[in-house]
Amino acid sequence: MTNVRPQSELYREAAMHYADADAAARMLEETKSIVFAELVQQALKAGCPSVARAELEVRAGQQYRDFVDRMVRSRTNANRARYQLEFIRMQHWEKTQDRADERFVARIGT
């Protein structure tokens, strides 16, 4: 079964998906230092003797590791959405090029 929806609609949907995925990834990337600071603050309140020790514990902790993992997965998802968008663009170019080739061959054949 072929897709009968217009190429522009496919592109629009892929572009919106990419924009949402990129926004989610950027949000995590932009809040990385805030999350880190909050976790350090929690460690200090929990009794860490120094900021350096608290930072070390946070970096080694599962909660921060999970945040970084989520951030990386989110960026990967955004990159995949961008590649899907690029794929749709390439398909459109290929179809356009094929039609131009057909017109060229038809002109030569006459």
C-alpha cells in the first residue's frame, strides 16, 4: 500500500516531531547544571563535609547518571527525527529528479 498523503504533509509532520524532540533534548541539556547544583545542595544538606566531596558523590551517583542517560537518549531521539526529516527531503528530491529525467528522455526521444 502506498502513501497517498502529500509530500508536504509528511514533511510537516516530521518537522514538528523533530522540533518537539529537539526542544526536549535542549531542555535537558540546559538544565544539566541546575540539576547538578540541586543534587550537590542535597548532598551538602545530607552531611557531606565539603562541596568538592558533594560534587564527587553526585557525579558518581545513580540519580545524576540517570539524568545524563535521559539527556543523551533525548538528543539521540532528536537526531533520529532530524534524519527522518532529511530522508523525506531526499525522497522529494529523488522524485523531482526522476520526473526531470523522464521529461529529458521524452524530449530526446521525439
